[in-house]
Amino acid sequence: MRACWFLLGLSLLYISAECLLSPSTDDLKKISQLGEKYVDKEIENAINGVKKMKTVMERSEEDHKKFLSSLDETKKQKEDALKVAQEMEEKLNEEQSVCNETTQALWEECKPCLKNTCIKYYSRTCSSGSGLVGRQLEEFLNRSSPFSIWINGQNIDTLEKEDQQQRRHFQDLERRYTDVADGVDSIFVDSMKVFDHMRSLHQPGWFHRPSPIYRSLFHDPQFPDFHSMFQPMRQMTQDVFGSIGLYMGGDSNFPSEDGSVNEDVIITRPFGNDKMTCREIRRNSAGCIKLREECEKCKEIQHIDCSGKKPLEGPLKEDLEQALALAERFTKEYNNLLRRFEEEMFNTSKLLDTLRNQFSWVSSLANHTTSDDGIFKIQTIICKDTENPETPGDTNVSVKLFDEPEMSFTVPGEIPWTDPKFSEVVAQEALDRYKHNTIIVK
């Protein structure tokens, strides 16, 4: 038993002496070389990760080109249909212009009835928002012609307004997409500068194998292929895309008193088969035009005779309706394409965000690895004295990493400087501090 205690005492004495003895210049050099190998591996892993960022962006650009082609084709079809509709509307207006006075009088009586009827049906079924629906409908009716209510409830002005919104949204998406692509290119170019510099400092065989982090990230079972890597994103959306949401096809939600939103309640007309939803009316109050049969003055407009002609019962009305239906169809198709494009950007950004947070720090080394004296060097190692020989004192370390100012920190006493793990702990701490400062600066 005494022998065991004697051996334990010798061990503690050895550990204590091990720390009290300062490392020689050769010791510092060897520890620094071990730490530099660790830093080399981390840089290698990060460059592999940046290369993957570039690959993700290149694949995204292929999809982007397909989106642009589909958008251009749909945009042209939409504009052609709108042009035909405009021509048909002008001809229809010419036919009914001879009885404008009679039509306008009926229209002024039709509008309040139509508004009240819509609000009544909406209020009975939907939880809230009738006040806003009423204001939207009144604005729509005041800027519409009497004949517009008989053309699918969707006049040319509405489609032209949506066309302008689509243009702005597309331009915004393109600008944001370009920002992301430029950001990835910048990180990639700087990282390749680091790669060339590191290769010049080491043997030609440096950076010849896929790194463990690279393999583990992209061969993980949860990432079986490229597209399955896309997940909803947060951080990069805020950094690059800002706070925009998927508003194409969206609408404002009106919460009820209990905080819930009654979105898809169906409103069925008691005198017909037309059906609408609360969502539909909130998004486009022109949908209330479907209730026109409930107002006598509105119905009279349809059958008004202008000098022996009934414009709303002739072929011009049918041609206009067909053109508007086509324009509306391509408008919806364009919206769907924009939505898919935006969703793809958000999902791609999630993956890019993951890669960027892990690996983009390496690009900052493009301007911080100019020295040929090595990238990692332990300057001093100083052990703290302790009154209890069983508890070795912590070790103060001074480190030079890249071209950064010298940094100092403490290594726990249970890891003596003679332990091979010591150099890895020091290198990791130095790298962590560098990465932290790099992220804050960005």
C-alpha cells in the first residue's frame, strides 16, 4: 500500500515538475509544428466546403436559366393576351358610348347594392375584415366602367396592375439572386488564393484528399442527393434576401377575436352555384362581382340597348372575355413561376448558409497569410504555480496565428505542454478566436 502511495506521489511530482520546467526553443518549435498541421487540416476542410458552395451555386444557376426562359415565354403570352383584350375593350366601349348617360345612371344605382350585398354575405360567414373588403370593393367599383362587371369580374386595369407588381417582384428577385451569386464567387476566389498560397508553403501533395468534414457533410444519410439538401432557411435569408416573404399569391390575414384566421370558408350564393371563399374576397374584392345577379340595376346594364345594339350580348364581349381569361391564366402561371423561383432561392440559401457558417472564414485568409514564416507559432508557454501538487496549475500560452496580432489564453492544467493534445487544444482555441473575430467584422 505504501508503495502505491509512493508511486502516486512520484507521478504528481513529475507532472508538477513537468509544468514548472519551461519548454526549450526546440520544444516550442515541435509543438508549433504539430499545431500547424492541425491548422492545415482545418484550412483544407474549409476550402473543400467553399468548393461545395461553388458547386451548389453552379447547379442553382442552371435552374435559374430554366426559370428565366419559362418566365420570358409566359410573360410574352400574357402581354399578347392583354394587347388583344385592350383592342376588344376599345371596340366594345365604342359600341356602348351612344348610351353612356343611361348606362351611368344604372351604374350609380348598381354600385351601392353590389357593395352591401357582398359585405352582407362576407360578414355572415367570415370572421373579420368586412370593413377592409368594403373599402377595397368601393375603390374598385369607382374606377371601373359599368361594363367591366360583366367581364369575369377582372378588368384590364386589374391585370395591368398585377403585371406591374410582377415586374417589380421579378427585378427584386433578380437583384437578390445576383447578390448571392456574387457573394459566393467572392468567397470562392479568395479561398482559391489561400489554396495557392498554402500549396506554395507545403509539399506538392498538400490538399490531395477529400477532408473528413467534407465527406461527413455531403455523404450524410439525410442528404441523399442535391435537391434533398434544400431546407427552409433563416440566417442567410436575413443577411442576403432581407425580410421579404413568399408574398406572390399571398394575402393579408384578418384574425378573429380569438386570434384564429378564417381563410377558406366557402360562401355559397343562395340563388346560384357560384362559390367564393373568404380568402378570395380578401385578396381581390372584385370577386364580389359574382353577386351582381342579386341587384336588379346591375342586371339591367347587361341588357341595355344602344341604338339597336346590345354590346354585352354580342361577339365583342365574348372575344374580350376570352382574351381576359387567357391573360388571367398566364398571369397566374407567371405568379406560380415566380413563387417557385423564390422558394428555390430560399432553399438554396439554407444550404449555402450552412456551408458559409462553417467554411467561409477561410476566404478572409487571402489577406492574412502573406508571411512565409509559417501560419502557426507558439511564442511562450508559462505554467502557473499551485499550492496543491495534486492539482496542476493552468498554462498561459502566447500564440501567433497567420498575420494576426499575438493572442494569449489559458490551457487547463490537466493538459501539460508535453501532451500531444496540447498543441491541438491551443491551435483550436486560436482558430476559434480568429473565426469569431472574422464573423464579427463581417
